[in-house]
Amino acid sequence: MTRVRCSSSQTLSLLRGLLDQPRQWRHGYDLSKETGLPSGTLYPILVRLSDRGLLESKWEPAPEPGRPPRHLYRLTAKGSAYAKSEVAADDSAALPAPQGSRA
């Protein structure tokens, strides 16, 4: 039996942020600011999603001498489909249940 895990609220927040611009390369720092996730929460999620093939990542050379290179992330096609599915499931779970008529 396969165990189905729901994404955490932090992962859903990151997926929503990435879905805003799914094909654009994004810096972790910018994602942290956008989602409000601290780096100690954000980067492990980015690594997990990347390891699962849901994110592409690459290094960007330093913009100025003496600055470190920066890691960039974006959704893969598989990641975009996964993100849409997870966000839709979360949105539908948040909707109130329809009220049945009582006789």
C-alpha cells in the first residue's frame, strides 16, 4: 500500500510562489522574502523538491567580484503539474462542505 502524504503548509506556500512564474529562474532569497519562510525551512524544501525532479536548479555566477555565486530554482514540467495538483487539493480542502437540505 502506497502512503499518500499531503504537502506541508510551508511546501504549499513555496509551490504557490513558484507557480506565480513557473518558467522563471528564482533565487532562494527572493522566494524566502515572497513566502515568508526562513532559510532553515526553505532550503530543505527546495532540496527535497529538486531531488524528486520537481525543480531544476543551477548556479549563477557572482554578479560582482568577491560575491559568492547564487543558486537558482524553477519548476520542471513535472513540478508544475505537481504544484498545480497540490495547490488545487489544498484549495478544495479549505472550502466549506456544501450544506445539505434538512427535512
